[in-house]
Amino acid sequence: MSNITVDFSKIKGKIKPMHAVNNGPSVHFSNIEKNTVTVYNSNLERFVEAGFPYVRTHDASFCSRYGLEHTVDVARIFSNFDADVDDPASYDFVCTDDYMRCCEAAGAKVFYRLGARIEHEIKKYNIFPPKDNKKWAQICEHIIRHYTEGWADGFHMDMEYWEIWNEPDLGWENPEKSPTWRGTKEEFYDLYEVASKHLKEKFPNLKIGGPAIASSYEWTDMFLSEMKKRDVKMDFFSWHIYTNEIEKVAKRSEWVRELLDKYGYSDAESILDEWNYVLEWVGEGLEYSRHTHWNNKGASFNLAVMCEGQRTSCDMLMYYDARPTNGWNGLFDPLTPGKALKGFYPFVMFNKLYKLGESAECISDKDLHACAATGDEGKAIMFTHYNDTEETETKKVTLDLKGFGSDSVTKAKWYLLDDNHDMDLIYEIEFTGDEFKWIADMPNYTSYMIEFTN
């Protein structure tokens, strides 16, 4: 017998935004006027349903729906580095403006990655150190002003997170082969210092951070040590992990937090802004991983990671990737964007907990991953049985809950996500008393959410 124990009367802080994603909705707009927008062939309603709190813009320039090579990246918006940095005519915001409107229509805040997408192509274009770091920082300043202060016929959007670069540590020992930074680590230190100090001076109320490390502990240790020496402030530190083991998410989260504390960045948010299931990066292992993104095992993995993230010191999670027609997107059908895949539903579940607001004490046994929340609108728990080995035996699970209040009548609704159910309502009861117990057989990759209201 395995157990999940929850005490809704014991508050463990806030439910954190563990259900953010990379990239926004797939939307076609027509008849765009000031107050008239027609939306078609879209997953916009699904985005609203999931309540994704943030969307990160990395790799948006791969996607035709967002504007391809004319979108988001600094060198795409400001294509002639020798142009006048203060002249609005030097900037091409058109496709990125449209993309930002799509994200805003979904109710999500934009987490804007400044820099370049990953470049797997045989020739590299925009991942080299800028000719002039100060000018690059000034270009970023004008991009921020366009979206937050209305500069160059722009917007006044609530965009607080601005991330400097992506995965500069990827291949750092042989930078001539890196798909993300074709410079030395010292050249990146210089760029980050100049950009961070310039942007923080110009926008003290915005959150400036980065650099979205891929995986290297050694590089991270050197980077943070150097930033401390240079007195570089950091509102958030971003990092990535791709794995098939939930425990590795917690371990990575803790060493990130330990390094931040070690170098005086205890107040910096720790943001995991790329994660997904990966068994291996090549061959059959990668093919298996891609199929897992689209099936119920992938959905169970998603739910387990979000539950684990809530337990750790990590402040935000951002799934990679909600970008349409992309092998990393386990949320939406690539041919019919409005059709949800299995992996979408854990985000809907977590959003219900997120809206309740407060995290309740939740303890679970091995291979059971659970998260519970309480608030003025009720209580809820989501949980899954996840072990990467598909042949793992069914668990008999006891769910032991308390903290409902002894005099009230509580209504409970069970939602099931498995091979045959897509977060379907399967069961409803009413009960009285402070405690409730439920026993169930849970095959591997079975997920539930239970909502409680009075």
C-alpha cells in the first residue's frame, strides 16, 4: 500500500506558477482594426482554458505562425547593426507586434528572451558576440520601450521579465561548435555585464536576468562568481533541464539555489524555463522521447514535474514548447491546433490549484507525485503515478485527507486522465467531517484531480 497524505489546514506558502510555457498561441487574425478582431484556426481558447501565466518567446523565429525570421530575436528586429539605434525606422516590429497581441489575447504575460534562437543550421548568423556590447544593450532598451512605454508607435504591455540570451554554456569548451554562443565565456561575461547594468539602470522596476543555462554546473559556478566580482545585479537566474527522471529536476533546482546563495544572489528568482521529457538525445531514444511527448506517459511526466517543482526552491517552470508544428509540443495537435493532446490537461489541472492560491501540506510515497491547494473557492489535489519504466506494476494508493472542517458538507468531484480519459469527470460525492479517505488502484501513468467545494 502506498500513501498520499494531505492536511489542508497546514499552509506551505503560495502555489507557484509551475504551468508557464515557451511560446504563445497559434492564431490567425483577420479584420484587425482597433476594436474588431476575428480569430480563426486557433488554439487561443485552449490557452485561456489552461491559464498559462507566462509565455517565453525563445525560438519563436522558427515558427511561421509567429512571423518566422522576422520575429522576436534582437537581430531580426534590428537587422542592420550599423543603423541609428535611436531611429524607429531602424527597427522592424511588425511580426513581433502581432505575436505579442496573440499572447496578450491568451491572458498570458510575456517573458521576453533577448538574444537569438538556437541555430542548428550549417551556417551561423546571430549567435556571435555583438560588435559593440553597449549598442546591443541600447537596442534591447528600445525593444523594451516599444513594448512597455509605447516608443515607436508601440504598446504599454505588462512585460516584467527580460532575459539576456539563451544557453551560452552549450558547448562552451568548444565554442566554435556551439549552436547558441560562438564566443568565449569571457566575451559572454562582458556582454551580460554591459546589458544587465544598462537595462537595470533604464528600467529599475523590471526584472532583468538570464542567461538560461543548458546544464553546466562548472560554467554556472564560473559565471556567477564573475558576476559577483563585477557587481552585476540579477533579478532572476534561468536554467534548463531535459530528463526522464523526476528526481533530477529537484536535484538541479537545489544546486542552482545553492550556487545563487553562495554568490550573494539569494533574492534572485530561480526559473526553470525549459523542460521536457528526454530519454536520450540521439537515435531511438530521441524518437521514443518525441512520441512520449504526445501520449499519456508524457502527460503523467508533465504533472509529476509540476508537482515536484512546487516542492522545490524553484520559483517558476516553463514547459518547452507550446510552439505549433514542433516535435517538442506535447500540448496541441500539430495539424489541428485547437485539439488538445494528453499533455495539455495537467496544465489545466495545475491552473485550478494555482487559482486557489495557497499550497497545502502534501506528502507522497515513491513514484507518487502530488500537489494540493486551498483557498476561498475550495480545495483541490492533483496526483499521478509515474515511473519511467513502463512495466511498473499498479499501485494500491490510499489518499488520506484532512482539514475540511467538521461541520460542513463537502462536495467532491473526481477527474481522470489516462489512456482512455481526457480529464473526464468520473465521480461525484458529498461527505461531512474534517477527514476523508479514498483507496484506489493506480496503474502507471494514471492521473487524477479532485476538487472540493462547500
